[in-house]
Amino acid sequence: MTHTEPAFAKLNLTLDILGKREDGYHDMRMVMQSIDLHDVVTITPREKAGLTLTTDLPFLPKGDGNIASKAAARFFQSTGLPAPGLSIDIRKSIPVCAGMAGGSSDGAAVLRTLRRLCAPDMPPRRLEEIGALVGSDVPYCVRGGTALAEGRGERLTDLPPLPPCFLVVCKPACSVSTPELFGLVRTKRLRCHPDTAGLLSALEHGDLEAASHRFYNVFEDVLPRRYSQVFEIKGALLERGAMAASMTGSGPSVFGLFRDEEPARQAAEALEASCQTVFLCRPAAREDIQW
């Protein structure tokens, strides 16, 4: 029997870096939001032992280098359950190397599906712990919705949902190296930090305008000049009526938040000429994630 699972993209409403840890990672504090843009992950049990992986993008790794394959391997290693033969197929809609956790979302979709198939009594928190062994964004992608992520990203706190709105997400043609950006960060020299407490309060009160005023990503402080298109896109979104615009993750994707659909649609159409890909999206709630 074939099992199909959506793998939702994420946006960083805020991204703050608090310092570098002894293990080489950075302590993060981020407010994350799922959106309805998603890949489709299909898992099919098969009689032959082992795992095969296919995607509709020929340049993506098909073996152990793919996060979805790593997630399946970690699931069976961590549970001690015998690994059946599996075929995993991924149909991509989330841009690659975009700061939207496309690979992590695919891995999380694999974990949720395997839990339903093989360990339905496993607590969700345990699945998130397995996800943390796969990648820093995977625990959040397992959970989805609106959440505060701390530590490497594995410490999660559910938040009230982002009020109804529309999001224009723009991915320029360039790609940004995440290790390069982390290498440029000097936490004591960061000029600005997001008002995370203010954003949490705005979400608690369902105040979209107050929430939008607190979106910020500290990676924008250290982004090299060759990525100036990020700031050009932010400016274009704000000129077209976005309540806020910010880069997500380590970029280069930028999103703008709109209260109403028509101005969001017009902004998306206007930016299609200058961006590699543009999406008109809505927030996805945790209830949209299949458990």
C-alpha cells in the first residue's frame, strides 16, 4: 500500500543567534511558521530489502546523502525495529537551497509516515528527538505550525497561530552558503536582534500588525554585498504594500506578509520577472500536519 505525506515549507518569522556552543553549533532562538507550499513524499513498502529513493529533480542525491534516506535509517536505528524494504519518492515544490527547510521537511515527512506505519504508539516528542539526529530543522518540521525553536532548533514550544494572512515568497537565482554565513557571525557585534518577546505577545493577542513589526533575521546583518538582491526584493515587497518583509533561514528567499489576498497577488505577479520563483502562500497550522 502506498502512503503519501505533504512536507510543508517553513519560514523564519525571526532568527536570532545567541552564541556559539562548545559542540561547534550555535544557540538559536527562532519563531518558525509552516506555509502551505509543500513537497509530496510517497512511501511504498516493497518485498525486496533495502531502500530506494527517487525524486523529480535529477541533481538531488538519491542515496544516503538525501535527508529523507537518512531519516528512514535513523528511525529504524533508534527504534530497533526491523527495516522493511521501502521505496521513497519525492516530488519537489519547495525550492532547493532556499532557506525554507525543503530537505528537512522531506525527512520529517518520512519520519511521520514511518511512525504511523511501524510505531503508532510512539509519542510525538520521541519522533522529534529522532529528527534531531537527522538535522537541526527536522524536529520543527516534524511538528510544524507556529513554534519557538531554541538550542540547535530541537527545543520547541508551541505558539498561538499566526493570524490569517497571505505570504509572497520570492527565491532569487543565487544560493547562499549557510556555513559561510555562520562563519561571518560575531554575536557580540550583531547590531540588531529580533524582539522575540514582543512577537510572542503579539501572537498571544492575535495582533497581525504588531507581529509583523517584529519580524527580523540577524543573518541579514552579515549577508555579503553580492547578495544585494535580497534587500532589493525586500524593498520591492514593502513598496507593494507588504506589512513586513524578511529573509528566511540563511536565505536567499525573502517573504512579504500581506493582510489581504489581492495586493499579495499583485505583488507576486510584479516580482515574477526579477525572481527565479515566486509563490503566493498562506500559513499552515499544526493541524494541517498529518499525525
